Amino acid sequence: MLYLIAFAVAAVIALLLWRAMSAERADVPRGIGTSGPAAPPSRTRPTGPDDDPDFLRSLDESLRRDEDPPPGKD
């Protein structure tokens, strides 16, 4: 019986430690009524050039400029 009580206490302590550690690393803000600082705002992830519409537009314009012959030259 003593082993069962010790196991239950150890399980509760492990659960509380796991919840405390995962709450510190979470990117979501904490709920109302919890103590401690709120989670920092999430960072915007960097986008590659293939995701940037301005880059794609300028690339398309430069390709069209290179493909089209200049006017007056044959």
C-alpha cells in the first residue's frame, strides 16, 4: 500500500513539473489568473525569395525584358 501511495505522489509531482516546463516554452499566451510573465510575442518567420511577391514580379519583368527584342532592331 505504501508503494502505491509513493507512486501516486511521484506521478503527481512529475505531472506538475511537466506542465510547468511545457508552459514556459509554449508560444501561446498564458490564460487569465496565472502567475508569471506572459509569453513573448511570436516572431514572424523569414520568407525566402520564392515566397516574396515583389521579388517574383521583378524577376518576371527582367525575364520579359531579356526576351523581348528592343524596338527598331531586327
